[in-house]
Amino acid sequence: MAVKKKRRKPLLLSHTRPPSVTRTPSLSSRATRSLIRKHHTLRKQLQHASINGDSVLVEDIQAQLQASGGLQKYQEASIQGQSLHRGGDSSKVLMGWINEALSPDQLYDTLESGKFRMLEVGALKVDNACSRSGFFDVTRIDLHSQHPDIQTQDFMQMPVPSLETLEKDGFDIISLSLVVNYVGDAISRGDMLKRVGSFLRDGRQSFQEKAKYWFPALFLVLPAPCVTNSRYFDEERLESIMVSLGYIKTRRKLGKKLIYYLWHYKGTSNGKVSFRKQEIRSGGNRNNFTIIMHDELRYPISNK
């Protein structure tokens, strides 16, 4: 069947991220990395072929995805890659930052009125460093959860708290760890970042002064090449986007494969920020990752 070009519509995350699985067969680290890289490459090729209306290429790529195990194998590899014994838990970086910034006494005083409320988007496991710390009351969501402690929920369809309910239903920190890069297109990535601030509540009165400098916050993790080797995106571009949305960068860590950020939310975005796709780096061997911000709003983002 020929693939027809259609007007682009907002994508649900359920159209771009594979469902969770409960059984995770053991894979070697090398096999895990290879499977994940291959899956991402084929997905990008499939997206381009679909946009170009190349039905023959679409069928060929779909066959390759199926032959490599499809979404289930990809999810198994992702869970293996984030397993504790392989050091794949990105929340350990966040906990390290918190322990560096706040003394045990400051944390104890801050937590007297209750734990920090965290929303973990794209949660795969329930025993990461943040969950074990005792500092956080964690709400975990994923698109097709099969674990009782992870809710089945698309973040882009999650109801935005009203101003009256934000203190009760909002969060002190939201985790987007290896989530934004998996969203299928650049515009939807921008839509996701726009939405985050609407779920962050103002710092509690009980927060210590240092904690107020950190919270409310966004913990953002991306593959390092998204900002270090993209033709259309770099750290300066990311910071410009985040500042325009009301954030300031409080922590950053560049690892061999991943880059970690903690962004403190200071204000409310009016949803009219615009960042178009443009070349930043020339030359070969670049990836095409980017984030596009349009003036138009495709999802509700304001608290009313």
C-alpha cells in the first residue's frame, strides 16, 4: 500500500516509544548497545521514508525492525542497559548532586513537611537510586506499563493541574531521562519541554534556602551526541530554549555516552517561544537530532 503524505499532526508518545515488558533475558553489554543503536537508526530511516512517501523503503525497514526483534527486543535491551549491576541508573547522578548540595541536616529539615514529589516519565524500573533514597515520593508513568507501581500514562495527554490543585497535584521535580530523544519528531520534543513547567509547583515554604535554589526542577538526560555532534543542535541552543521557558541550569555532567542536566524552574512560559531548525555544525558524520519550538500550542500547557 502506498504511503500518502498527510498534514503533520501532534504525535502521542505512545506512537513513538515501545511498550514495557516484564521479562528481560540477559544480554551482553555489547549486544545491548548494538541492538539499541540499530533500533534508533532504523526508526529514523523509517520516519524519513514515511515522510517522503517511499512505500517500498518503508516496507523494507519495517521488515528489518521485525527481524531484529521489534519493539519488545528494544525494550528488553533498554532495561538491561539501565540495570543496576551495569551502572545504567541515571538517577544516581541526580542523587549525587543532591548529596553534594545539601547536608544530611538540611535534607532532614526540608523533608519534615513531606518528601519531594517526583514525576518519572518513561519509567522502566521501580528500584533506581531516587526510589531507594527515601527523599522522593515518586509517581512513575510509562506508555504501556506492566508493573503495578508504574502507571500507564502518556505524558502529553496527562491532565495539567489547575492553579487551585497545583500545590497538591504538582511536582517538585520531573525526570526526563532518555525520553526526549526517543520522541519521534523535533516539534513534539519541543512540545514536551513546553509542557513540563505546568506540572512543577512553587518551592514549599519549608524548603531550606539551598533547596529553593534547586527546586522545582527538571532532570534531563540525553545521549551526548545529541548536543555534541548534531548538525542542528548544541548546548548553546538547548540552553537558549530552556532559558526561554523559564529555567536556569544548576548542574551539568558530560559522560562518555550521556549528558545530564538539572534545570531549576523560575518562571512560566507563555508558550510562544520559537526556535526553528537551522544548521549549527557543518561536515560529515553528524547526526540530525534537534528540538523545534513553534509559536502555536498543540497541547494544553497552562494552569487555569
